[in-house]
Amino acid sequence: MNGRPRGAAGRRAGVRRRPVARLGVRGAAVLPLAVAVTALGAGPAQAEGYRYWSFWQRDGGSWSYATEGPATARPADGDVEGFRFSVSADSQDAAKPRGRADFDAICAGTPAEDGRKRVALLLDFGTAGDAPDGERPPEPRTECASLPEDATSGEALAAVAKPLRYNTSALLCAIAGYPERGCGEQVSGDAGAGTGGGESSGESGSDRAGDDRAGGDRAGDAPVDEAGGSSTGLYAGAAVVAVLAAGAVWQARRRRG
């Protein structure tokens, strides 16, 4: 009685051992390589971002990333626009302006005039994590600009938030003097990319939104890094499939042999 289970156990163990022995040097090399490539694909890419002012337009009860810059956008009377300073990888990662964005509340003290329009602006200077070294962001604030009917968003901003600073490519670098230096500079992934919070005061919605757009002549255009890390996982995944497929074919041939 005791001998039969031991023999059966020994046969089962033998069945387990034989495929391992058959792998040999080639099979043993495939497995560590597959594990290494899998680890490469699973590792998170080191994200990088840019520190800049993004430009937003209020659409109903939510913010939309502007489809054109303030130099060419022409808001209508009663529109609400926002500017947010933050670190983000691109427009899809950009933080929305925080605070109450209500036209009637912002422009309550600015009377309507014939031949002019009123535009409400929400200026969000970002968080301490977004700020350049040695600088502290001012508190968010709202302004109501009274302008000629054909004025642009850039002119509205200039009317209520000077001094503005632009670089040689006409990229908006500073609003109301903030920040004092820098303009769209690249920031390493561990320096707080996407640090800003979302909308507050009971407003809903994600704090990351927008359409990717290239160019540097408009506020809200994040500098584009063509060498993004997202393709690393794609290539690594393909390599894993290739390695595992090769190992399966090799083992199948060994069994037939």
C-alpha cells in the first residue's frame, strides 16, 4: 500500500522534471530574457513636463482648452476666460483654472456700455509645486475687462493684468509679473508635472483636458516633446510577444524531435 503511492509520486515528479531538463541552455536563456523584457515594458516612463500659462474658455459650466491663442481669440460680451499656470506634459495633462467662474459675479461692479463688451477673466497662478524655484504664486483672482467690441482675449488680459511678459516667439511667459523668470521651460518628471488641483467651489469635472496642439505663438500651447516615453511600452510589449513566441516554437520542435 505504501509503495504504490510513493511510486506514483515518483512518476509524477519525474514527469515534472523531464521538460525542465529538456530546456537546456537555449531554453534557460529564453526565460530570463522574457522576464527582463517584460520588466522593461512594465516600468513607468519618466514623464517630463513644461512650466507655462495655459489658456481656457468657459463653455456652459465647464472649462475647455482654447482652440486658438489670446492674440487671435475674440470673446463676446458675457464670455468667461481663464489662464492657469502649471507644469504639464501637454494640453491633455494641463490643469484647469480653479475658483468661481461666474460672469455675473465677476463683472457685477463693471457697468455695461454701448459699443463695448465685458469679458470676465479668472487668473490662476498655480500651486507652490508649479512655481519656479524661489518664487511663490499669488492667490487666484478674477477681473472684468471692459473693451471695444472687436478686442481680443490678449487685449482683455493686458487691460487688467499687467505687466505681461512674452518671449521672442510671442509665447506668453508671465501674467501680472508672475513668474519673474522662465518661459515654457522643460521640467523633469519628478518636479511636479501635473501638480495643480482641479476646479473648486463645488464645480465638477476633471482638471486635465484639451486638444494637443503644436506651436509657441499662443498662450496655452505646451512645448511639444517629440521623444515622448509612451512608445517605450509599445516596443517592449512587442519584444515580449516575439520572445515568448520564439520560445514556444523552439519547445514545440524539441517535443517533435
